[in-house]
Amino acid sequence: MNQYIPLPTLPTPPPFDWEGWYGAVGGRTIDIPEANEWLRKIFQEQYPRFDGDVNPAQRSFTSPSEASTWVKGLARLHGADIVGICRVEPADVYAGRTVPHRFAIVVGARMLYDAFVTVPSKEAAVECLRVYHALGETVIALASDLRTAGHACTIEHPIGDSSVLHIPLALKAGFGELGRHGSIIHPEFGPLFRIGSVLCDLDLACDEPIDAGIGAFCDRCKACRIFCPADAIPDERSSDHGLDPQGNPRYIVDTGKCFPYFARANYCSACLATCAYQHKRWATLHDGSVGQYPTVPFGTVPPAVDPDIPHHPYPQLRRDSASPHHR
Ligand code: SF4
Ligand code: SF4
């Protein structure tokens, strides 16, 4: 007899039509067999393993802090390089989506700098997808442990159709600060990592956003802006799109310029590899030596496109102030 309780199926809007979007900006032309194989494994082999039944015998903890220590240890055991915890707030969820849990366990996995010494490149594209797959295994294993301990949870994979915005969650969970290039910079690991989450209701002690001087560094540095082949990274912060967790206006990357290039040029990533934060102490090679500054071949840049098709069906709720949870 099955001793586990099946989870209810929640109503949810359909996933965003990424292929239609790419078609409207001129088409996705990246076709790398090794990258395609990682994508196949993610969508065919990992997605069917997202759900699981929950053990009715629930493990309890003496405090949220003890529970956080337990889940963070498991996340690291399953391959996470970075792990943090925060509450899920309405501004973290795409409109129209329902998230049935209060806490996010946010996990990050590093990409290896060796693959990014030339960007855009096939090596960089394959490394992105390899880490998406590795992080998929991390969130699947962590969710399985939670369910075995009697705690229902939901997997938010780092790639594909997600109900939550990974970057705001990771910022609240203390992963780092938002860089000029729109990605998070971790104080130790720099910007070369990917993010996924497991959502649950187990009472957990939360982490806090950090201020390590990274945003201030960006205000004086423009390396990513200079090396962006599509000229998509801004000179100035803008107050038109809400605030970051520190309460500062954000740098807004022009996706109408970035995405058409990104969709043709091996997922680009030039802004990550050229990021100058911390004098590239994070950019070490397999043997521990410091990698060279990346080469960015400036080729033909497709025209900027902001296609007149329905963008995302779940418009992001505006975050007008620093998260009240963290003030
Ligand atoms: S991914 Fe490439 S095109 Fe997009 S912002 Fe970064 S450097 Fe620019
Ligand atoms: S290259 Fe410089 S400005 Fe751009 S994100 Fe990195 S530190 Fe910030």
C-alpha cells in the first residue's frame, strides 16, 4: 500500500511561448549537438521527476534555524555552491501564477570560467546548459529529501517555465547584488552561476540581502557596458522599473537589443565573462590559475527588435520599494 499522500494539482496558465518569441525576433539559430542533448535531458528526463508524494510522517525541528541548517546542508550535499533562504512575496511571482508555499530555498551552481575565455562561444553555451542540468539534479534531490521528511514542496527549475522570478528571490536570499549587466554578482563567486529554487512551507530562518559594495563598484565600472556586442547595457540606473532590495534604482538591460543577439550568438554571456568585479579573482581555471581576460569577437549585430507580440502572459508585479520582509 502506498503510504504517501499525493499532492493536489493546481490550476496554472500555459507556459510562455518562447519559440514564438524567438521567431518574432528573427529566430533562434543556435544548434549545438552537445547543448541540444543537455536540453533534451532537462525536458525529457528531469521535468517528469518534479512531482512526488509526501510522507505523512513529518519530521519536526526545534527551531526555524535548525531546519534551515538541515536544508542548507542537504542542498550543498546535492551539489549547490550557494544556498540561501527567503520568503516568497507577491512581487516574486508572475501574475496569474499561484505559488502555494511561503519559503524559497534558493540554490546556485557555478559555471566554469574555462568555458568563457571566448564569448560568445559554443563552449560557453554548453557550459550554461551543463550547469542548468546539474542544478536540476540538485533541486530534484532536495525536493525528494523534503518530501521524505514529510514536507510538501515545489520545484522551480533554473530553465523553462517557472512561476517565480529567480533573481529577486536570490537577491533576498543573500546571493549578492544586482550588477549593471542585470545578473547577480556574488562577493566570492562573481556572476558566473545559475539559480534554481525549491519552495516549501517548512518554517525556515531567512537570510538577508547583502550590501557588499558591489552596486557601488558597478557605478564606477563599465566593463560589461563596453564589451556588450549588442550595446544593450545602460550607462545609468533608471527609476522606471522599481528598486533593488537595497532600495536603489536598477540598471535595466535593453532586452530588445540583447535577446535578438543572444538568440543567434550562442547565448552570448559576454557581460558575465567580462565582468570586472573583484579584479576577476573568481575567474580561476580548473588548475586554480587565474584566467586571461576574455576575448569578445565583435561580429554582426542584428537590429534591435521589440516584437509586437504578447510578451510574457504573467506581467511582473512592480516592486516599488525594498522588500518589507527585509527592512
Ligand atoms: S548577454 Fe550579450 S548581448 Fe546580452 S547584455 Fe550580455 S553582453 Fe549584451
Ligand atoms: S563589468 Fe563592472 S559594471 Fe558591469 S556588472 Fe561587472 S562590476 Fe558591474
